Amino acid sequence: MTEADTIPATATQDVVLPFTVPALDLRGRAVRLGPSLDAILARHAYPVPVARLLAEAIALTTLLGSSLKFEGRFILQTRTDGPVSMLVVDFQTPDGIRAYASFDKDGVARAIAEGRVSPPELLGRGHLAMTVDQGADMQRYQGVVALEGESLEEVAHVWFQQSEQIPTKVRLAVAEELTRSDAGPRHAWRAGGVMVQFLPESEDRVKARDLHPGDAPEGTEAHEVEIDDAWAEAEALVGTVEDVELTDTDVSSERLLYRLFHERGVRVFEPLAMVERCRCSRERVEGMLAQFSAEQVDDMTVDGAIEVTCDFCSTKYHFDPAAVHAMRGEG
């Protein structure tokens, strides 16, 4: 691209836009989430700080999961000792997103009252796991990173350094949007992100410096890789991105990428539409219930019925206990 007016106009919400910057040996993705994100968050009526944290996790997972080249899932999950004890984001290729957060209501209320609502303060200490699931017949891959007071952006950088050992820069942002309607003010959530990776084809661009040994056995020494000025330039450019540029619906991903890389030349590819979609079904829940013992089924029964609520989409499934016992082959 050489002129701003040559950038094609595409949808600015719920899309992932792959791109490359050949002059810097970069590949990357930009994500914009709107209605799909809003549907996930509104369904649970999370407190605002929890919603913002989960939205950031959803944007990060979408950036990573949408890069998978096979049919499968990419799952981000945190387990921590903070007021928000767990985040789960499940990306189903090629375009499906679902997510939920578990939190201590009183703990979050105290954090809000005391102004302790940054991601590190809400999460506390624990770990973040990123899992690539290629299906029942393939081995899962999981990378685990300690959470010790970092933001999700910072944790993503550590994960890439340790697992893929690819120089990677991530920027994430979340915004609340208030609009007017005939029914009064309407609240909506927006999130955006951009990720770039340095993948040089020429060995001349790879020199020596210490790099984390990643998933190698304990005791393995760091090996040395040094990256030329191209990566330093890319990191600096992405570091200039402001939150509003990632969430403003009037600024498309194409426009943002032009602002960042027009001097070097940036090539964008076909945008990928994202949707909010849960994989739960009555059949799946029946299969889960069939794995419980008769005693466990009885313990689930309340007022003569069994109710199962999907953590992701909040759909409620009701079952007759007698039918569940019959399904398990019990008279």
C-alpha cells in the first residue's frame, strides 16, 4: 500500500485481519470484536472490571486461535488466587468464540471499592495455560506460564518466548461504548488487538543473544539468538498503538496497519469473520450425565428434577431423574 485511499473498506467488527510486512520479515494479525464480544459479556452481567478482563482474554485468544491451520480448538485458561479465580476462553476453528469468568462477588466488590481493578490485581498469582487441541486422535499441546502480577499482554510475550521461541509483540485494548437509542442509552463492549511476529527467511537477520530454552528439559542452557534492527523497529511501531486505535469502530484494521507500516509496505489478506458460538447441546449434557454414578445423579436431583446450566452460554437443560437413570441402563 502506498496511499491511504487504496485501503479497501471492510467490516470493522468481529473480524481478524491477517497481514505481512515483507520488508521487516513480519507476519501478524489484527482483531476487532464487537457484537460477538458484547453478547458473551452481557449474558452474564459481569461487574465492569471482570468484563474488561475477560474481554481482553477473548481478544488475545482470538488472535492466537484464528492462526490455527487445522480443525481444532485453542483454549486459554487461568487459575489464580485473586478475586477473579478463573478465566476460560475456548476458540473453535475457524471462527467460533465462547468464554466465561469465575469470580468472588464480595472480593470483586472490595477490589472495586479500593480501586484495585487492574488485571494483575484482579487475577493475583497462579498460572495461565494455553492448550491446542487437534481432536480425539491427536495429542494435545499445552504451554503453562506463571502469573505473578503481569498483564495478559506481558504473559503472552512470556508464553511465546518459552513455547514457540518466536519474537512476538502483542497489544490489547478494551472499551465501553454508550450509544443513544429510542429505548434510552445502550451500553456495548468493544475489544481489539494486534500481534506481530518476526520470521526472517534470511539467516543474516538472525545473530546471537540469549533466548529462553522454552520447553526443553530442566537444566538446558539458554541458546543465543540476536535479532537485527528490523524487529526493534517493529516492536517500537506496535508500541505506539493507542487503545482507542484498537477499539474505535471508525478506524478499521486496514487503516491502523497503514498508519503503522505504510513506509515499509504492508499486505493484508482476506479478513476472517468471528462469531460467538457455544458448543453445548442437550446430547452433550446427556453424555456427561451418563458418566455419573447413580448416587451422584440422586445428589443432583432438586425438587424432582435435574437442572444443568452451561457456564459459557447460560443455557439451562432440564432432565427427569428417572430418564437419566434409564439412560444409564438402570431400571
